[in-house]
Amino acid sequence: MEGLEGNDLKVSQELKEVYQNYIARTLDSMLKKAWSFGPDKILPEKLWSRTELDSISKKTSVGILTINRTSGEFYDRKQAYDFYLSKEEDTLLKSLAEAYHSQNKKFIVVLNIGGVIETASWKSYADSILLMWQGGQEGGNAIANILIGETSPSGKLPMTFPNRYMDHYSSKNFPGRELVDNPFPSALVGVESEVVYEEDIYIGYRYFETFNVPVSYPFGFGMSYTTFEIVNNSINVNKDGVLEISCFVKNIGNVKGKEVVQVYIASPDGNLEKPSKELRAFSKSKLLSPNEYQNIDFQIEPKDYASFSTEKSAWVLEAGTYKIMVGNSISNISFTESIEIPNTLEVLKTTKSLESNREISKLTKKSMNIE
């Protein structure tokens, strides 16, 4: 609110007063129960009738709804009211969208969150979604700068936004089992538990991409107020296995902005199984004016695109064909080129100090019938 007002935007004084009173009253009631900053302590959404929302949409030029989540240590996120929207949030979001759209006005959702939430079921209701994570004291000013177009957003998703919580392979392992015979009991954290993650190398986007699981927003995704073109200049590999990649990124839109060029590599399945593609390098351009371009260069050492062999306890660059892909997200590749590594290289030897003392079931392409 302060960020908007500080940028000479008028906020509804009626809404301001109603929400300030509602927040003070609700927060006071919640704090009397117990101190906590867990997800169950997020203020519940205020309920509005459709008549009230229609009245609000007529008096204002644009609607903004902030979805809030908190994050911290020593507690686990909940599916019901942390990953998914609450029933009240879902109803309010869709009702607000319908109210503003009936007036031919825009409806914006701002996500003030610390981790991924479900977006697939409601994203079509919003004209734009601004993901701010948890911006802190200057978050309000940053949001206002973006909403009025003073700053063009240029961030990219560092994680995948799945359609459903259960689409994450790790959901089959979590929350694990309680350790009744826990050797390190703690009065502070209560009952200890053991979680055995079975994804192996298929953590995060590597799982969704390799096993073709549909997502709401892919890894590396992020829009801005302008558009860019990424053009290949050259891709070479020297005798030591060092990759040298050069490309041009050009602003082909109408406003200034920045782009993040991302390099993905598909490594051959040799003695080691590999994900279908992995992010191996990225670089953000400078602020580019319309029609301005910049040369972006990458130098990727063998250790930076090698794979780990548990048998050899070493990072190994296996011989074979490597596919180099450059784009602005894992699902939007601008150009692809293949290079050959003639001989297998052992690039970094490690120790087995953290080797598991028991067999763990691991996810593999074979176990999922994928070649």
C-alpha cells in the first residue's frame, strides 16, 4: 500500500480502512491464542459478498490481490492451506477476477511467498501474476515500480511450479516414518522422523523434464514487458573438453529490459544414467533498449558438465555426443548444437565419507519404462 501511494497511485480509502481494522482485530485475536509464525498463523482472508466486490470494482480502475505465505525453519509446509489456496482465497480470487472483468478492467495477483504454491487451477483468472517471493522492507516499492512499468521484471523461476503437490516424485517419500528409537531425542523439536528420498539424480526440474510430467510453470520461466531473440554465434569444444559458447541476445520489443540466457546440456547415457537436460550455465544481459543487442559468452569446464559416478567416487565426463541447448527457460530453447567428446575423462576424484550404509531404492529411467 505504501509503495503504491509513494508512486502517486491512489488506493481505495474505503478498502484501506476496512482492511486495517480487519487485520488489527484478527491479528490480535490470533496472538492471544499462541505465539507462532507457522503456516497455520497466516491471517485468514476477509470474506466479501459478490455485491460488495461488484461495488469495489466499479469504484476502482484495477484490482490487486496479494496471496501471502510465510516460511521458516522447524516446521513442515502443509498441502491443505500452504501449497494449495484455501477455500476462502480461491473463492475471493475468482470472484474478484469476474467482478473486474465484467467491468472490462484488469485483475492482478501478487505472490508474496517463500516457496512454490499451486497455480494451475486459478492462473487463467489473472491478467498478470507478479511473483515477488518475500521482498522485505522494500518489497512494496519494488512491486509498485513493476506494476506502473518503471521497471521491467527480468527474474526467472529457480524451481518448477507443478500442477499438483503429488506430481513431485518426493511426495511419495514425505513425511517418512517416525523414529521411536531415536538416539538423539530433543524436547525442542519433538518426535524425530526419517525421510529417505529416492529421486537420486532426478531432483526438481530434472524429474519433470526427463519423465515428461506436465507442469504449471517450468524451471527458468519468467516474462517481462519486452521480448528477446537469442541467436547462435558459435559453439566449440577444445581438446581438454572445455566448451566455448557464444551467442547474441537482442531486445526485439518496445521497452527496455534484461534477459537471462540459459545453457542446458543433454549428456549421453553411457555407464551412467543422465537426466534429459541439465542447466549448466546462465548469464543475465545488461539493460537493453529496443533493437539493442549484447554478445554473451560462456566457458564451461569439463567438471561443470560432468556426472557423478558412485562406483568410482568421481566426477566423470563420459565419451559420446553432447547436445548443447541455449534459450531463456528449460522449455523455450532458441538453438541446439551437438558436440563430440571422444574420450572419457575423470575430472574430479572424491572420497566416500558420506556413503550410505544401506541400500536405497533409486528412481531410474528403466524403473519408469523410459528409454
